[in-house]
Amino acid sequence: DLAVRFGCELHGDPDTVVDRVAPLQDAGPGALSFLANPQYRRHLPATRASAVVLDPATAAQCPVAALVTRNPYATYARVARLLYPTPAVAGGRHPSAVVESGAEIDPSAWIGANTYVASGVRVGRRASIGAGSVLLEGVQVGDDTLLVARVTLCERAVVGERCILQPGSVIGADGFGHASDRDGYVKVPQIGAVVIGNDVEVGSNSTIDRGAIGDTAIEDGVKIDHLAQAGHHVRVGAHTVIVTAVDDDGLTR
């Protein structure tokens, strides 16, 4: 079933059953694993996984059922999403949420505990606004977008469809604008906004500043890691990936 659904070549028993995912070195019966990075190839001969997703060059070395594809990591991601589906959003609002009059909330959207939604906010279908989030005046949130928790969307921020904003992200705060003068600095009004496209993910505690005059733009498909900042007037092109801090390979970025 998985081979047909995701266009893989199947090596091994087609009746093999998998119900979860696990790393090569830790997997047991019923688990599916994958091999995309050559440095983990040493774990393949001894794996106890029921099936492994890997590329054609490695298929002959696999001791168990194999799903062979030219992009094992992407195929693994699709299989994992199938095995671990995102829970459906149940429309409604928590009793502790504060929603001002004039906000337009689709009935299928969820407004979580201790969330504040200002007047003029628009929240689309099946969107989920997680606990402790703040949506200020004029904010727009598209269909199927998830604000996990404690997300702040400042005035006039626009977030597209199917986006994920991780905990603590701040969208649309003032950019760093200060004009120097003989007596110090004069704050420059930040009157622009932030416009985020569709299928964008913003990591925990990342910030995207609104523009001083024009808008800051994050185009479709952009993925931003945790602890990143996009300053005012930045335009991040479609499908850009921005990573920060220390990755799992131990390299600083």
C-alpha cells in the first residue's frame, strides 16, 4: 500500500505491516525507518525495523523489506505524516478566551485558552489559535493555519493558509528604526505590516518585524527555524529555508 501510494519500488514481503516510525538503530518489529544520510549506513545491516525507506544504491544492503525511492527523506516524511496525522480542528472557543466584538471567526476555527482576539481580526476555516496567543487589530489568519501556543500577531499582520507558527513566535512587532540626532535617537514610526504567504512555518521564539513604510514579505513555502529574526522590509523568497543555532549534526549555523 505504501509503495503504491508514494511511488516506491518494493523489495520484500508486500504483507509486511508497519504502524510507527523509529531510527534504524532503535527500530523493532512493526517500525518503519529510513536511510538518507550515509553516516548512518553502518546501522542498516543490524536493523530490526520491519521496513526501511532508502535509495536504489543502498537497496541491496537492506536486510528487511525496503521501499526504494530516489528521495528517501521526503518519502519518509510523507509516510510519517500518514502514520501520525494532524488532529482535526474542532471549532469553538475556550471559555477563558477574549474575543472582541467585530472579530470575524469562522465557526470551524478554534480559539484556545487565555487567547486575546482584537476587533477587526479575521480567522479562516479550520484555523487553530493556540493557548495564550494574542491577535491584535486587523490581523488576518488563513484557512488551516495553526498557531501552536503563545503566538503574537501584531497589528495588520497577514498569515496565509496552512501555515504553522510555533510557540513564542512574534509577527509584526516594530522594526528597529531610530534616527540619530544631536540629543540621541528619534524613534521612526513603523507603519508597515507583515504579509506571510501560504505553507510557511515559523519556529519557536522567532520574530518577523513589520516594515517602517512598506511591508515585510515572507513568500509561499518559506521555512524558518527557531530563534531567527527577519528585520523590517525583508523579503524572503518562496521556498527559502532559514536555519539557526546548533543542528543535530553538531554544527553551528
